[in-house]
Amino acid sequence: MMRFVSVRLGTALPCPRTAQRDVGPALLLRIRAAGRDYRVLARAGLTGPGDPLGADGTAVAADEHFAADAGPCLQDRWRACADVLHDRHPRPFADTVRRLNDITAAHPGCRLAAAPLAEGGWAVADGTSRTVVPLAHRVPAGEPLLASCLHAWLVAGHALRDIEDIRLLHGT
């Protein structure tokens, strides 16, 4: 399935009810990096005008992109233009590294690929360097919007290796 995802990255933590009001799937995370906490809110679909991450001016970045399931599907053409690809099947880390390397090699336009790990958490590949790192040990396998949150993190100029912790605040 292909979907348009809107992500907002900010520095203050909102009330999780912000994400619960959304009509479509949403994911709210807290990312800790370099001793600072960031909030990341991803929503499937467009963000409305005047709908920033925080009304208090704490939004530091915004990202809108296409995300798709990396598994076999009838709409293979969508994967070719996706910025983010995510796999849904948990595998051991070594198998996941091979899978993510295959995904990024087959889809050079993909900026970020992610897959859940059988041992918990996710493995994430930055499509530009094809480096795979394990992250998000507290985020369940059924949250593919995590990949979109991490894409926004990269687009904002941060590196995956700088992430100290990721906590799920709200998911749908």
C-alpha cells in the first residue's frame, strides 16, 4: 500500500490527544538525541493549512513524502517512487540487514527503508549510505509510520546514529 505521509518534528512534547483527533493513522514519538527531546508526529495524509506541530512555535521541521510497503504487491510501480519503504515481517537482525540492503539497492530513490526485528525494535537503512542500524526497541512491529518519522529526522539534517532513544507516545 502506498500513502502520502505528513510529519512534523518539534522540541516540546504535546498531549497525545493531538494525534488521537486525526482521522487517519497517526504515530507520535519522542526521540532523544544529544541530550534533547524531540517530538515527531506522523500522519497518513495531508496536514491541513495552519496545522503545525505546535502552536507555540516549537516546530523545527516538516516533511511530506510517499511511503510504501516493501513487500510484494500488485502496485510494484509505487515502490519505485517511494521516499520511504517499510517491511512488515519481523526477521532476525542479520536477515533484516540483507533485506534492507536488497531494498535500497533495488530502489535507489528510497531515502529510508525500515523493517521490524524478530528480537524487537526495528532495523533502519539510510538509503544514501546504505548503513543499517538497529533502533526503536520500544516501538512495536505494527507501526510502519516509524519509518516516516525517521525520514523526517534525516530530512531535518540529523543522523540516525545520533538517536539515543525512541519512545512511542501514541500509535494507531
